[in-house]
Amino acid sequence: MHDTTWFEIQGIPSVFIASNVFVDAAQAQADALGLPDVRRIFVPHPIQDQTDEEMRARADAVLDQVIAALVC
């Protein structure tokens, strides 16, 4: 979240991506960092035990969301 916020403050569009167990924590961080509406996308949890192929599938599943968030 800190990196996403830094890029946004610099005028560089960015989007925060995390697993869905961090929805509330992400909002709390966004609020604390002064960008409560920072763009974010959540993927199914867990991710740490996923294979490379499974991670690519998760990335593919949200790619259109990432692009849409960056060009809005």
C-alpha cells in the first residue's frame, strides 16, 4: 500500500493488489496514508502456497481489472 500511495502522490497511476483477507487492513492503511480511494484489487487467499501456474492464472483473472483501474 505504501508503494501504491507513493506512486499516486507522484502522479503515476497505480493499483494495489493483495489477497482478499487484507480488505479491511488495506482500507485502514489507505485511510491512514491519506488516500482512502486508492485503487485496489483483491485476489483469492491464500497465495503463498500457489504454484507458478496457479499464480499466473490468478494474474490472468484480474488483468482486465488492473488495466481498467489504471486507465480510469
